[in-house]
Amino acid sequence: MLHSAMTGLLTGLTLIVAIGAQNAFVLRQGLTRRFVLPVVLVCALSDVVLIAAGVAGIGTVIEQAPWAITTVRWFGVVFLAWYGVRSLRNARHPQTLAAAERGAPTRRSAITTALAFTFLNPHVYLDTVLMLGSIANGQDHRWWFAYGAMTASICWFSLIGFGARAGERLLATPRSWQILDILIGITMLGIALKLALG
């Protein structure tokens, strides 16, 4: 059981740690200290639900409906492109940490954005539901594997959300925020392009 849980933990980390749109958003919220807890909870709990769905066999249903992944992909392309352009526009008017703390204007908008980054990304279904679900179902103790993968998500989002405050000094200048916005913008547009090209 412990071996399956550790395998799930390590597998979950290898899939989630890569810098992506969702991670960049959580990191930015952590840096601005705006609605960090609800954003971390939304991302972590969404992963828990998706991992459980994959282990329970929902991946088989997704494989039978490729049009669903295609639809999600194009919604994701539009959303990521919009967010990327917005970040690049923000970079034209760099701000200090205090000004950047505006972040998402409301808790609702922060949660909605976190949900969009999670569920409008077709890779979340391919990696979290299909891949993790398939690997889990090959384990002797599949639910222990799932618990390990769920723990990885909870720990990772908590780390980048609440741990981002350690980078506050690095982002005390407008130039630092300009660089961050440019990097986030390029990341989002790059992922959007990759999704668009299939």
C-alpha cells in the first residue's frame, strides 16, 4: 500500500510540477496575496475530483467522446490567448507589488479564473484522468496510488500559492513585475498555440 501511495505521489508531482497556465496563475495569486486560499482549494480539490474520476474509470468514457476534448481544447485556446495578451498588456505598464495586489478584483473572479485554467485545459483530462487513471488501475492498490497523487496536488498548489510570499522582495520593483507579466504572457500564448496546433 505504501509503495502504491509513494508511486502515486511521485507520478502526480512529475505531471503537475511542469510550469503551465494553472501553476502560473496560482503563483501570481500567491505573489499578490489575493484570494490565495480559495484559489489553492479550487485547484487542489479539482485535481482530487479528476484523479478520483480517472481511477473510477471515467477515462474510458472520455476516450469514447473525442469531440469533448476537441471542444475543451478550443475554449482553452481562446481563454489562454486572452489571458496571455492581457498579461503582455500589463507589462507595458509595470507596477510595484502594492499596485499589483489589485490582482483579481473579487473572490468570485479569482475562483472563476482558477476553474477556467483547470477545466479548459484538455491536458488535465489526458494527464490527470486518462494517464493517472490508467497507471492507478495497473497498481495492486489503486486507491492508495490515487491518494498519493491527490496528496501531490494538494502539497504542490499549497507550496506555490502560500510559498510565493517568499519572493516578495524580488517583486518589489516595477521592473520585476514587468518581467513576470511578460513571462506569464509568453507562457500562456505558447500553450494556446500548442493547443491550437493539436
